[in-house]
Amino acid sequence: MKQSRAMSLVEAVTNVIVGYVLAIATQIVVFPWFGIETGLAEHLTIGLAFVGVSLARGYLLRRLFEAIRIRGAQ
């Protein structure tokens, strides 16, 4: 079954959102262990800094593997 480009984007966005929420929760727990004290706004900003990169990475890798799958089927 072939995945459409739109569904690849939906999957990548969902992956990034779930990752973002987990990253924020992890930062809130782990940062204090290392003596890093930040507020919620900083945690959210740090997380947002990586959202675009994560979204692009997930989408491009999905498209790459889809292209490999299609070439292998020919």
C-alpha cells in the first residue's frame, strides 16, 4: 500500500507534536537534575526551536523510504 504525500505530512506532524510534548515533560524533569532552572516559557521555546527540524526530518525520511519502496517494487 502506498502512502500519499498528505498522509506522510500528517504522520510527520503527529510525530512532532507527540515528540514536542514528551520533550517538554522530559526537560521539566531532567533539567533540575543538572542544575538548570528554567520556566515553562523557556521550556516551550527550547522545544519549538527543534520542531521545524523534526518535522522536515520526519517528512523527508518518510518520502525517501517511500521512494525506495516504489523503486524496489518495479
